[in-house]
Amino acid sequence: MLTLAPTVPVPTARLPRSLCRHSVLCPTADSPDREAAAVVVSHPEQGWSLLCNDIVVFDDTGDLLPDGQIVAPHRPTEA
């Protein structure tokens, strides 16, 4: 059986530079443009991607922030 350690809040920051393979710095997790960060891991079959600033973005446009906060889906409304 797999046992998981309790999660501890993580400060919002970028992943170590050694993990970033792009030249432009990504916005931090608390920036308004946080979803513009580069994709580090993508699992389209599961509907999520991990960004360089440690945010998990979901296909429904919701986000999971590094500190555990949930951002509700924010799809554009039709005019």
C-alpha cells in the first residue's frame, strides 16, 4: 500500500533553473499571467499539465496552485 506524507504549503516560486529548458523566465505562480509559464509535463489523456512555475492546469481551465489553492475554471463567456 502506498502511503503519502502530509502536504506542506510550498512558497510560490519557479522550479529550479536546471529544470527549465527555455530562455524566457516564467511568471511566478502568483502573477496574473501565471498560465503563460512553459509546460514541463503534459498528460492530455488525463486532462492536465504541470507548468514551470509549479502550477497544475486542467483542460477545463481550472488550476491547482503550489500552495494548494484551487482556481475554479475560468472559460471565456460567449457574447
